[in-house]
Amino acid sequence: MTDLAQYTPGPASGARIQKDRGQNGEEKWTLVLVRELRHAPEKVWQAITDPAHLREWAPFDADGSLAMAGATVKLTTVGAPVPRVTETTVTRADAPNSLEYNWGGFDMRWQLEALGGGTRLTLWTNIGHRFIAMGAAGWHICFDVLDGLLSGTPIGRLVGPEAMKFGSWQRLHAEYAKQFGIETVNWPPPAAQKP
């Protein structure tokens, strides 16, 4: 695959949810995504921490590197109707194994495990239960774009509202909702979808 016109994501897989209780007894949902990549942990680490790489696949832009604990970085959500900028402090950066920070109120915990010549990449992120299937569909596509980028066959960034208009996003959203046993939120309206 070399561009968006040729890209079709595979079936929903590699995601699960964890339900816990927060500090005040509130229900807390965590989306756990696992993807096996054919690239060394050092290469994947650079892709999840370096602003130039993040601009190619992630749902946010970073104004600095996420590779150092204690670093303060502004993360700007791509495609948000109103600019949404979150200032975060990297709470953990153990290259090339683990990374933790907060993005827009969502805890982001990344783990990279060497697997043969590649990497098992795991992301834990808390997300509201009404939107967890949407998040799974979005991250699924982001991880596909990341894999293409690392393989030298970029397909182009597909995030935010543009991803939701993509017909395959709707399919993934429905598949993840079914896997998680939750209702889907009908977004975007069918008239706004692209094939």
C-alpha cells in the first residue's frame, strides 16, 4: 500500500477494554491496543516520541520530543473543530521500552517489547465508555499508518474527523463496538461518509 486510495484496514483485532474504578469510585474504562510491528523497538520508539514522525501518523502534533521524562510538550489535536492544545509532562520515558504522558485528560501508556526482529507495541489509554469503540477504530487506523510509515510505504495521516468520514472507519467502529458489547454512537451521519 502506498497511498490512501489503496488502503483498506483489516478486521478489528488487537484491542480489549478494562473496566476499573477511579479514585472517587467512578467507572473508569481503559482501551488496550496491541500491534505487532516488523520494526525494531528503537525505530518504533523514535516514531512515538519524535515530533516529525508523530506528524506523519498520530492524532496529535507535538511541539517537542516525548523521549525524556520531565519534558513539557504541547500536544495539539489534529482536526479538532476548535484548536485543542494540551500541555503535558512526560512522566516516564524509558527508551525504547516504555513511555507515559497525558493527552487531553487521557492517560497514555506505551510499552514496546522486542519480538523476534520486530516489536509488540501496546497502548493503554483511558477513554469514556461511549467513545471507546470510536477510539479503537481511530487508533487501529493510526497504527496501520504508523506501520506503513516505518515500512517505507506511507499511506498518509488519517485522523480526527477525516478518519471518521472514511467508510472503513465506520466498519471498524461497528466491529469494535460489537467486540466490546457496547452501543455505537452514530457519527458522522451517513451522508458525510466517504467510501
